[in-house]
Amino acid sequence: MFGKLKEKATQLAADKVGGNSIDEIMQAHWPKIEAILVEKLVAVAGDKLNQPGYIDSFFENGYEFLPAPVRMMLPKEKFVAYCVTKKEPLLLKANEKLAALA
């Protein structure tokens, strides 16, 4: 039982899950993750969307919106770091969606 837990921790420490790097996993599943984040951004952000610092704190909280199996395999720090690299396209999509709703 603890052998599997140790193996999982070792994989996460090496930035690998199931032989794939975390970046590869994020790239493969980014369209689904992006859709979740944009939906939640539009729902909770409103006019706060373009305030400095809001989006970074959103990524930290947005981790909780992910399905539990994803959260188990993906460290929060890695998720936030990856999302920060994709911040501009996410903001663009969220602003477009907000404009369409207005």
C-alpha cells in the first residue's frame, strides 16, 4: 500500500505522471481545463477580471474547480505556473465571452 504512495510521490517530484511530463499532460488536456477556467472566470469575475493580481489568485482558487482525479495527479503549484503562462489567451477568451453576454 505505501509502496504505491511512495512511487506516486516520486513521480510527482520528478514532474512526471505515468511516464508523461506534467507539461505534456497539461497540453493534452488544456482545451478542457481552459473551458472550465473561462466558464468560472466569467461567472465569478465580472469587472474584476482585468484588475492586477486578481487572475493570479483566481488560478490558485481555480485549481479547486478541476475534477478530483486531475487534482490528485497534478500539483497545485504546477497547475498555477502553467496557467500563468496561458494568462493572456484566457483573459482574451473570458473578456470575449463577457462582451457577448452584455
